[in-house]
Amino acid sequence: MAKREEYKYSIISYNQNLLRNESINIGLLVFTDDSYRYQLLPPNSNKINGLAYSQYFKDLFKENIKVLENSLSKHTISSLKELNEISNQIHFSKSRKIITSNIENIMSVLLDEYIGNYYFDEHVTANIVTARDLALKEFDNHKVLNNKVKRNIRIKPNKELNMKINIDFAYANGNDLNLINSVPASENSIDDWYTKMFLLSKKFDQSGNILLLNNSSSVQVNEISDMLKDLSSNEKVNAIDLGKSDGRKTFEKYIKKIKKSDSSEEKIDTLVAKSNIA
């Protein structure tokens, strides 16, 4: 039997905007008193697209990843405190202890839990343009992002359920909280996404609408059309394909309605908090 050894690990996160405190997990550091090993997202990872809504911020992320990779690859850094001084935008979490006889397996589990193994898949490239990417660009062009529309919220499908679902965007209309979520790029994530959206459409306590976005020209999964059709059978759910011209025109009209609404970040926060009360 392989000998069980003690390790510590730290999750590496990237904070694009310190004022907004919006961050994503970008890597894992596993270490002992004598050595360490690590894994980072590639500089061209499409995971940053949720935060970086312009080429400037994408380039900034790439530069930070390269600086971090250069520092870690030298294996001369001796403490988390020293690591946290590499960049103001990179943070190493407080270390946690693990005991294992198979560190490679544990690293894979931790990477999938905190970051998503999908983002380390060598076949995934930054050329995939998701519906979320397109929506983010349009919201930014129409200047509704971070005022009329808020992104990256977590919401309970129902007050009785002890779980939260990640939602790409939300906006308010009167006392209604309206949600916008996009189809994931990974085929491995589709089933889980469908299950969560189905639960949300059936159990969501707020009376607002749910808009589901797809980009069929970039993300092509055979089952997604049937899934969206099934979800849209609920009267509060609509689906738009941003990969088609008529879908983009419909989304354009949708944004115009948002601009005319009384939505604000403060109102969205209030409705989200109300829906998340246990």
C-alpha cells in the first residue's frame, strides 16, 4: 500500500478589478515543507471571458498569468506571503491540509472542484465564442452593464432549497427579478446545466422571466436544441439563439426593453437578497 503523506494546498484566484472585487479561480498550488507543484489556467483560457469584456483586460490577464508562471517555475519562493506579493491582482488562499497516497488524483479532484477540469482541456481554445461572450459585448455596447444589468449572481431556486445556482446576468423590472443565463461551451456540462435550469424554471419564487441564450454557430451540441425547446415550454422561459441573425435582432429588442426598465444594481441586489433568504 502506498504511503499516505501530508500536503497543503492553496487556491489561486485572479481579481481583475479590485474596486468591484470580481474574481475567478485560476490555479492550484500543492506543497510540503520541501517542495511544491502547481497548475495554472493557460493564458488564452476562455474562462476569463466572464470578467474581461474588452481586449485590454484579456491582455492584462495573459500578462498576469505569464508573470505568475515565471515566478512559480523558478521554485525559489518559500511562503504564501511571498507569493501574494507577486501581483495585486493574484491571491493565494489560506492553506488547507490534506493527507493522501495519490497526490495526482487529489490535484485533479481539487482542480475540477475549484476551477473546472474543462478549462485545462488541451482541445479547448479561446476561439470558442459563447452566448455569454456575445451578450456581455452587447450589454457593454449599450452601456447597461453594471447599472441596468448585473452579472455573476448566485440565487436560490426556492427558499426551501439549500442550494444556489450561478446565473450570468440579472435585471429588475418593477418587483420582478429577471434572469439571463447562457448555454455552457462544454458538452460535458450540458446535462448539469439543463437540470439546474429545469429546477430554476419550476421552483423560482420570483415572478420574473428567465432568458436562455445559445450560440449555435460556435457551440454545437446535438441535444441543446431539444433541451431549450423543453425549457421554453414553461411560459416564464424564453430562448434566443445569438448564432442566428433573427436571434440577434430579437436580443437587440430585449436590450432596448431593459434600457427602458427601472432596473438598477441596488434594486437587483435587493431582489436577489430577498430571494436568497432562508
